Amino acid sequence: MSERSDAPRHVWVDGRLLPSDGAHLSAFDRGFQLGDGIFETLRVRGGRATELVEHVRRLRRSADGLAIELPADVEELLATGIDALVAAEGHDGPDGDVAVRVTVSRGAIVGRGLIPADESTHPTIVIQAWAVVPPPVGHLERGLRLIASSVRRDPENPLATLKTTSRADYVHARLEARAAGADDAVFLTIDGFLSEATTANIFVVRGSELATPSLACAILPGTTRSWILRWGSRVGLVPAEGWLTTRDLAEADEAFLCSSVAGILPVTVFSGAPIGSGRPGPWTMRARRDREAFIRGDADEDDGDEDGGDTDGGEAGGDTSAGRPPR
Ligand SMILES: Cc1ncc(COP(=O)(O)O)c(C=O)c1O
């Protein structure tokens, strides 16, 4: 195992804190063998897990989708495990800022095949905690460059909206981005509508509208996405969930990605061409500031003024319905 200098020193496995450099799992574990598992990643700031309830709810949904049986007390189990691990890693102080990954596999079954004769097992539950590394300066000052992945998403696929550990499609898309000199890739649906990026949901701002692919577009229902939709209403933008095209992205005033750990990141280039001014937009940077304040516990959900505050976004108005797909 190659070791990074920021590597965690402990890992929580099925209720036990273990040294991170030891052996932890069975070679028969279904997560390892088949990607037969689910996961969540959340941010723990100052010892406080952000939106734990929402993450556990989504974990349960993913578990239901794959018929993985979670312990009835999974929420308390995870809350206790996260606290213990974050404290053991020394990130429980006021400045602690950690990306916590919870991985659950169906467990270890010593048997071959997709559904072995003896299915009885109990899930393997692992928690890891990684110090949050601020995004590279370029990502905030210059913004991300996106391409469209060649991997298409099928909105009818029942797994498309679950957070399973089968991530080969996502790795492939990231490799495509890297090969193209881009920072990330956005998936399109089989009909060519925007879906999501490899580890984040996507938003575009056009005039006063804050638009994002709807839940029908083969996306993960992001916890940050939900927060941003509520934030948008509070700050005077008009949230819209629908079917967006690559043209909507290319012609937007601003675009950004959002996820629990990375927060809000500006997108300034799509397929080699600038989006809007080609610089991170004012609404994007305000969303980032407000979300970070919320995660720090400095602001309630209700905070935020109604008129767009110090940004100069939201002024444009105009006919934002032209040339858009059906909603
Ligand atoms: C594919 C994908 N979409 C969206 C998200 C954003 O979800 P959240 O805001 O809950 O972190 C993630 C987060 O990891 C993701 O992997």
C-alpha cells in the first residue's frame, strides 16, 4: 500500500478503530470483488458532521436499491463511529475539517457467483477520515474546465441515482477529462441532456435563473444541490430543475459544480470554450462563501438577504426560456 503524508492513521471497521496500515477486510468481501456496496462522503467541520441526517437517508435509499440490509441503528452507529475516528485523528477541535467517507458493502461471502446459494452475511461498514485539502488556487481563481464524457447515463437505469461503489464509469470519465487536459467531465443522458459531473452536481446561472438537471436526469440527488436550490430562493434567484442541454451550459452566464466536500467550484470552460466571461461568476463565489459559512456553523439556513447582496449577478433578466428543452 502506498502511503501519503496526509494519510489517516486510523480506520473504523465494523465498530473497531484500527491502524490504517493493517489488513482490514476479507478478500471475499463483495465490495472488493464486485463493487457490491454503497457509500457516502460528508464534511465534518469543527467536530460537527454536516447534514448527517440527509447522508444517512441517502445511504438507506442506496441500501434499499441494492437490497443491502443496514443495521437498524445505523445512524447512531455512524454518528458514534465518526466522532471516535475524527477524535482519534485529532480533527475534533474547532478548526478540524475532515472529509469522512462511509463505505458499506454487502459483506464477505465465501462463494462464487453474483447471487451465491448462501447469501447470509452481514454488511461490512468502514469509515475513513481525511483532512480536507483546500481546492487548488487555480480551481477557484480560474475555474474548472469541463468536457462531456463519452459515457452516457440512462435515466431509466434504477442504479443511476444510487451512490454505489461501482464507480468504473466515473473513473473512466475522469481519465477522459485528464487526457483532454480538462479538470472534470460531465455526463450526458442517452438523449444528450446534461446529467452531472463525476463527483458533483452541476448548476448554471442565466439571468436570474439558477438551473440544474432535474432528478429525472440520472443524477445523484446531491445534499449540496438541495441546499443550493433553497439558497437560490433565499438570495433572489429563481431555481429551476429541468432538462438542460450542452448549449445551456455553453451559453450560461455562470456555471458551477457542487458537492459535500469540495463545496461550490466555478466552471469557466466547456469543451474548450469560455462560459460567460470565462471567469468565476459572482453568484458562484457567493454560493461558495455562503455554503462554507453554513458548514462552519457561522450561518443558519435562513441567513442571506433577498436581493442578491453584494453580487452583481441576477440583474440580467431577459427571456431565459428561449431554446430550452421541455421541463
Ligand atoms: C456523482 C455525484 N454526483 C453528485 C454528488 C454531490 O452530492 P453531495 O452534494 O451529496 O455530496 C456526488 C458527491 O460525491 C457525486 O459523487
